[in-house]
Amino acid sequence: MPHMPDLSPYYIQKIEKTEEGKQLAKERQAARKRVELYWSRAIEHVIERNQAATPTTIAATLGVNPQPQTPQERTALRSLYRRCDRGAAHGRFRAFYEYTTQAHGEDVPKDRRRQHAGKVWYVSNFVTRIGGFQYKHKALIAHVRETFEKLDTFDLLKTDTELRDAKPLLIYDLYGKLGEERLAIDCNRTDWPKEMSKKCRDWQRMVGNDRYEFPFPADRYLWVMETEERAWNLRDRWAEDGLTAGNFLVSWVGAFSPYTPSSILGDVWLWAKDETKQSLRRE
């Protein structure tokens, strides 16, 4: 049998660090700090500009695949999630969880017990808690806004906060221009299709009234739902109410992502004229 080296830890001899080795260690530590500072500032910027965002939206906005396919992408996503948790723990922004864990089973070890579970939303510290802030709605708006703003042809004109301060008769969640086309965008989570259809009829009446100068006119009125089922429900309601004009379109969150912003321009929009999906691209 050939001779094998001794692999016990006592065989390893401690080597004194040279000045060159100490300098390399300092340079590596400084590089790690720069990387952590870059990611920390990038995450805070996304949360502060949108007021609230989900980890999925933050990842897609910063170029991390929210649906990883390779080991490298899975590692990058886990690192980003840990940075988000660390930032919330350090008080850079707040974290709201879907529910709080009240008790654990007897067989769950202490190191695996969790205080919170379910979905999480990160909210900026600059947002006050007064008035029942709807962070879930804000996170939905953030998903749509970040997707549109990654397009070179989109220009955001007004946010929902700016529109509320202007106090128009109809308030959108986003108002911008896609090329030369003005878009009014609404994100909805809980309203009934009947209520949303009524708002569309009011918008159509105000925009079409030449005697009334509507402050924020638009060429298309876009709606974004949380699920595909709610999007089809609104589309069917439009068909019942006769809102078959091509300026009413509805989609859902899972149909597009800030990670691939061009997906929002594809055939992911429903309209009341027929059941074929439409694109935002003008021929």
C-alpha cells in the first residue's frame, strides 16, 4: 500500500502571516464591505422610491432572477433575501409579515423556530403609519411601476401620491407616457368588477366630454389584478357593460416581471371585444 500523508489537524502547521498577506486580507475585507454597501443602498433605494415592495419585486428590479434556474441564480437570490432581512433587522426599513407564529410543535428544535411566516412586505421608514397605509396595494403598484420604468420608451409623469395631492375627480395609481401614448394605470386587489367597470365608464365620459377639461387625459386605461381569474372577471364585466373599446385593457401580476420588462408589452392584456390577448405595441 502506498504511503498516505497524515491528514489529522495536528499535521497542519500554522504559518505566520507576512505583511503581504495582511495587506491582501485588508483588501479583500474592503472589497466585501463595498459589495455589501452597494447592495444595501440599492435595496433601500427600491423600497424608498416605491414606499413598499415585496422581495420578488426587489430581486427582479435589481437584476436577480426571482425564479432561479441555475445554482448561481439560487445563491444570488438567497443572498439578496438575507440582505433584506438584515436591513429590516437593523432598522433601515420595516418588514410586515403575513402572520405571526404563535406556537410550535414539541418536536421542533429551538434553532428552527420562527416568529413570523408567510409573505413579507418591506416598507420604507419615511412612510407614516397614520391612515391605514395599504402596503400590499403599494407593493402591487411597485411591481407595475418598476416593470414600466425599465422600458426605455416609458416616462412616468405622476405617481399615485402626486395624483392624490392634485385631487382630480379620478385618481390613478400611475400616469405616464409609453412613447407618444398616454397611459392611465390602476392596480386593484379587492374591488368588485362592477365598481371597476363604473370607474371606467366615468373615465370614458370625462375624457369624451369636450366641454370639460380633464386634467389627466389618457389614450389607454390599463388595469392590473393580483390573479388571472380576477382579470378575466373584469374582462367579462366590460363585455356585459358594452365597454368594448380598445382603450380598456386588463392584465395580472404573474403575466410580466421587472426582470424581463419587455414582457409587459407582449400579448398579456385582455380586452372585452374578444377573448384573444392583446399587446401594448402599436402597429
